[in-house]
Amino acid sequence: MKVLLVGSGGREHALAWKFKQEDPDTELIAAPGNPGIAEYARCVPVAVTDIDALVALASRERPALTVIGPETPLALGLVDRLRAAGHPAFGPTKNAAEIESSKVFAKQLMTDAGVPTARAERHTDAAVAKRAVRNFGAPVVIKASGLAAGKGVIIAQSHGEADAAIDAMLSQRVFGAAGNEILIEEFMHGEEVSLLFLTDGEQWLPLVPAQDHKRLLNGDEGPNTGGMGAYAPVYPLVVTSGGGHAGVRPTSDRWAEWHSIVALAGDQIVGPVLEAMRRIGRRFSGALYAGLMVTTDGLKVVEFNCRLGDPETQAILPLTRYPLLPLMYSVARGGRLESSDWRGHLHAGHAVSTVVAAAGYPGTPRTGDVIRLPDVPSGVHVFHAGTARNAAGELVTAAGRVLAVTAVAPDLATAQRASAAYAAAVEFPGKQFRSDIAWRELARSARAS
């Protein structure tokens, strides 16, 4: 089968790897791709924002399936254009992708569907927004409504910090049009978990739960980023249906814990949201990301994304036994997903993915630094996220998040050590990485033993 993969990041490299693992005969074309993806695909230099050129590429290549990785082309209506031209595409339409491209829309959708989430208010005027902040207390969350590459969320520890964030978004326009409207949202206490689903708009299939690490520095210190690493599965999170108990505990029954999270999320969140989308004529098919908070009142939604998460995908796919290609192909052609025994798709191991970032990230990352990669040991995957080749053919940094180093091992501690060790061995000036991905879960395990 010929497959067109749209994107150039670590998520897309992981997808390319997974597709080739499933079917080595897959003819893979990537637009624009990156040097890592080029090991599996023929890369074509078409930007993910050039919708006309992407449709022309599909018309020329006639792939059986197009898979869109990033959110921007989805929000720009690439799926709509491809389908109108007769090309099957996996991903939501433009109006369905608004579940990510407009946090205001997503919040209203959740309210209408009765989905548990944080209390929030929409604002477009900075002065009014600052007055409203006083009713939320501190800490408080300030969110740019539009797409901001994962950086449009500020957790303000004081009203002063909240005011500065409001000015930055509404007055200084640091996020451009993405900050034309903002949400002021109550801060939720708890621990986050990322749940990713494949869906045909009605039925859904879960992938392994993961946890992202947004802060730049160890111990969840420093500024927010697009994600500095992730681990999977997140099975010790214990959740009840609400009313006074939620939290974490070590357990040997990995399947029971995974099932408890997925079943509750399906009943309380994914099912109602998909139904609400159908009801308003925005049927969502593709990959739905639910960022959830485990609170003392049960699961609450932090955010939805209209695609697979990054860097969660880099940790999840090496543990995924679902055959993604036929599932995506079926959904893209209007087929229906069938119920599946999740137990058979839970890998016995653990994965930790450590992001290696460029100097200056998450502010203004430096590009063009030459990268030296040591030999890759067994059990480690190096997914390229922001790399390129210079005129001399050397591998160089090309974006803020440069690499995602994923290690798979029978236990979490071994996976973390292997991932961090390879990240430490990567060489380029000013590199940044966290050595403590999965630190909370490892600490829980240590206390239990």
C-alpha cells in the first residue's frame, strides 16, 4: 500500500517506523519529512501549511491512504480538501478539528455534553479579564484559545502573573491570532494522564495511557514547553467514578488499572463528546487525544487534541500491538471500528521517551548546530523531531525539540535509565533534556517497596 504521511516531527517519525514494522512493503511518502523519516520514506519538500501543494502531491502520487500528523493542516481543512479530491485521509475535518483549534469551542462542547472539566470564562478584553481573575483565586490557568504549538497555556501562581499572561496574549499578541480570545480557567489539583483514541466518530479504540512532562527542567520546574518527554503505560493511576476517591497506588494488576482509566474515560468523556460532535454536525473521526486530570472528584478534561500527542506517541507506539495501518485505512474510507479486546494489545513492557531540545528552547531555539549521534543500543529508538541536513550533509538542529529518545524495557526504571543515558550521550552545543521522565511513578514504586 502507498501511504502519504504529512508532517516532519517525532510523532511522524514514530508513525513511519510503526507503519514499516507492520508492513515492510509499504511505500511511504512523507511531506516534508525529516532525516529520520527519510530512512523509511521518500521525502518531498512540501510544507504542512501549503494545503494546495499537499492536495496536488496526493493527486500526483495517488496514495491509498493519507495520514496527517500535526494539528495545523487539520485546522486548515486538509482532510476536507483531500476527500473532495477523492483521496482517503485519516484525520478530522476542519470543523471537527476545532475541538483543538478553539479552546473556547471545546469548553462549550464539554459543558453542553456534561463532560467534567475545569470552570472557565472566555475573554477578549484585557481589563475585563484581569478583573475576572480575582474570582478564580491563585494559582489560575490562562489559555490562548487558538493553536500555539503547545505553549499557549500559562499556570499563574499569583494574580500578578495572571495579569502579565493576559497582557502578553490579548495586548502584546505574543501568540498572534491564537490569543485573540483567552480562557481563564480554575487550576485543577491532581496528576495528568494522556489518553489517545482511534475513532470512526462513534466507536473508539484506546491506545496505552501515557504521561507527558511539560516543564523544561527536572522536578517539573521551569517554563512550559511542547513536551520534554513521556512514559507509558501509566497503569498505577487509580480512578473511581467520582465522589471522594481518586489517586495513585502501586499495583501488580496492570490490566485492571489500565481498564479502570479507559472505561471511565470512555463512559464519561469520549463517548459523550463524540455524541455531542455528531449532534452538531461535526462528526469526529481520526485520532482524539484527551488530556485528563486525576482529581479527588474523578477524571476531568484538561484539553482535547485532534491528533496523536507529541511526545506521547513516541512512547506509546513501541508498546502498541494494534495494526494501525488497516485501522486508519478503514476509518479514512468511512468504515467502522469494531470492538476489540484491549487486553491483547497491552504490551508487557514499559517505554520512556526523553526529548533532547535545542539551546534556547522553549523561547527562541538555536538551529544549525551539528548533531553527533552515538550507536543506538538494542531497545532504544531515536525519533527525529527537529533535524535537517546542512550543505555538507551533516545532521543539524532545525527546531526546538530535536530528538525523542525512546527506550523499551521490561521495567520502568530500566527504560528510564536507558533513555536518559542515550540522551546524555547525544552531542550538540547547548542541548537540553530532562533526566527524570517518569519520576513520580518511580518514586511511588520506591516508597511501596
